Amino acid sequence: MRRVVILPILLGLGCALHGAGVVAPALEPPPLNREFRGVWVASVVNVNWPSKAGLPIVQQQSELRAILQRAHDLHFNAVLLQVRPACDALYPSTLEPWSEYLTGRMGKAPEPFWDPLKMAVTEAHALGLELHAWFNPFRARFKSGLGPAASNHISIKKPHLVRKAGLHLWLDPGESDVRDHVSRVILDVVRRYDIDGVHLDDYFYPYPEAGRELPFPDERSWNRYQRSGGRLDRDDWRRFSIDTFVQSLSRSIHNAKPWVRFGISPFGIWRPGNPPSIKGMDAYQVLYADARKWIREGWLDYIAPQLYWPIQSREQSFPNLLRWWADQNPAHHRIFAGMDATRIGQDRNAAEILAQITLTRKLGGVDGLILWNCRTLTENRGGLGDLLTRTTFAAPALPPSFPWLSTNLPPTPALSVGGDAGGARMQVNWKSAENGAVRWYALQRRVGVRWQTEYLPATQNNRVFERLSGQPLPVRIRLIPIDLAGVEGTAAEWNQSP
């Protein structure tokens, strides 16, 4: 069993001189280290994985394992894997065809057969990583398709729901059948896979192309809305369509599996002038994305605005935008900062990312980050991976908890400790929860005045310690069960007899 890296924590001794002696340090265990550390893994046009369409299965699997292992080794704790780039699937589906970016031809199943999403979830959890399934909601076909659409692709089966805008095909969010279809696709994954989260990107309506906004050809759905007595203007109606989709999808995900997080990564500027110094594209007006409303209403468990600009940019200031987003959260759900590391070596260096991470920690109300994208880490571009493990991510961390998604606290595990007669070896055993209520265990041990914490998958049920190079065995053990929403249960404890 591969284990999550151990986190050593030296307690602050807090010693005070008292005559000729020293007051004993407080020996209570430290709190668990919490911070969301996510990385995006894109499949569209083979940006990240697979590196090329139609690769041999063994190579596809090897690449996926390498990405997950790299994230683990750099002390990330979540991977956001794109499983639906354009109304297709990187998993077996009865609703949409196999992705051309996996097999080289849309609709062609992998040979020999395998399920990439199932493997990703299993491997990620064994490494102590969350796996969030990333869906592109309304893009129907990317401009650079590798071949003809499959017969069961929505552009062939239901062309009346598809629109041509610029270089891409799009689903029309104004059609209730579209919103229902996308929700069915996502809920199919929620029900069949042990994912930790559902993640949407920011493609609700088309981005501008070649510097100009694209008119969206939704006359059919717009005229139908007007004939039904609708009174909103066209822009507000489009936003209402997206709002309806987001709210309904949130409710449906949590009805199916209450612990699954629902998050969106919108464009980093809600509207120019918010805050006052900010200029740039108006996502509210161009993409019809009222992302501020979604987090204010509590429809999202987390929001990860794409703050892809440097700290020193005046008109797209990373710290000013981050602070503004953190202030739009009356429900006190989670805020993560989306960061762009792909520009390392172009107009910024790796130190910029480290400085941005430091800012997220200093600013109250921000719970972590998501890095675009994993290639920067696998290539160690600009030495970013080395810098992270030496400094900012030197210690691993658990993702933040989502207590509003927790239903029942996980049971306290039954703990037993034994060892050999010579006192050179200790084995800690526990019985794992049988009802699937535990995602991780946090195992804390005190050796002398030092505490060490490690995060273990729920499938693990023992840990062995040995006396090596003069290192004594633990004198105190705490095993904390952590439920599927990341909430800590009551610890099981063992103390060495005096």
C-alpha cells in the first residue's frame, strides 16, 4: 500500500525559565494542517492527458499514474480531471460517446477495454488525493475535431439543441432539454463513481474570438420564451438559464450524494470595476455568468475564480481580485484561487506562484488554490516543483472540510497497539469502518516532544513503527477518522503506561 507522506510537526516548546529549571512544554497534539491544493488535468485536444489520442492503453495508464504520483509527491491533495471536454466521455457512458481524445476516434471504445475514471478515482484515493470530475457543461464540439462526430453524439442525435458560434459547436443553455441532458450526464457519474467533487469550468456561453464577441444564435429558444409570456430581456434571460442550471444541479448532486462537493471555476473578473481598479472582460455580460450570485446564494460548495494575472498587475490585480471574491461569501463556503503556472518561463517565474500562494494564506476567507495546469508540474517548469516541496508545500495538508455536507460523524475506530518483547517494534492496528463513512485517517504520534501526523486512506488498517538509529518509539497515538466531507470524528487514543 502506498502511503501519504508523513508530516512532522515540532511543537513550539514555549519554555519559560523558572529558577534553575524549565517549565515542561505543552504536549497536546497540533491541529490537522488544512489547505486545498488542487491541479487541473485537461483532456481536451490532449493538453495534459492523454498526451496524444489513440496511445496504447499501457501508455495511457502509465501517464495517468505519473500525473497522480507527481501531484502526491509535491504534496498536492486534489486532482481535477477533465472527463467531459465536449459532450463526450473519458469513461463508459450510455449517454455520450467515448472521447476522441482518448481513442483517436469519437465513439470508439478503448481496446482492450478499461475505465479511465474508475482507475483515476482508485489510484488517487490510494495516494491520499481527492478526485474531482471536471465537466465542460455546454461546449458541444471543439474546433479541431479529430474526425467525424459519432452517431450518438448530441450534434447528430439532437441537432436542434446545438448551435454554431464562431469556431465551435455549442449547446443552447436556453433549452430546458439541454440543461436536463447535461445534468443527467453529471449525475450519472456522481451515482456510479466514488468521486469527491463535481467541477465545472467557465464555458457557459462562448468567449470572444479574435477580439470580438460572438453573437449566439439562440433565436429559437428566445422566441419560445417570449411566446410563453417571459418578461426578462435577452441578457437577463440567458443569465436566468444558467442560474437555473447551477441551482438545480447543486440540489441534484447533494440529493444523490450529500458529501460530493460542487464547484465552479469562473473567469476571474465578475464585472469590471469590482473592485474599482479592475478592468477586463465582463463575464456577467459576455458569458452570462453571475458567479457572484452562485456563491452568495450558497449553491456552490466552492468557487475557484481564475485569477491568472500577476500580483503587480494594476488593472487585473491578483490580490485585489482575491480579496474581492473572499468578501462575496456570506454562506462561508470555500474560496480557492485559480492560478496560472503555464506562463512560467514566458512573462513570469516560479517565485510568482509561491508569492501568490503566500497571499492566499495571509488573506482570511481563502482556503487554498488550484493550479493550471499539471504539465508545469510534470515538467518542473522553472523549478516550480522543487521550490514547492522545499518551501511552500514542504508539509502535506488535508483539504478543508465541508461541514454543511456532512451527515453523520464517522465512528471512532477500535485501536490496539502491540510490539515485540525487545521493544524495537510497535504495530498499531484498527478496524476500518464498514459502512464507507470514512475517507481518510489522520494518524498522530508523539515521540519525545515531537508530534508527527500522516494521512492514510480508509482502506488502511495498520501502521508499524520501528526503533531505528536511536529514534524512540511513540509514547502517544491518536487516530482521527475523517468522513467523506472531510469532517473529523472523535479520535481513538493510546498512551504508553507510566
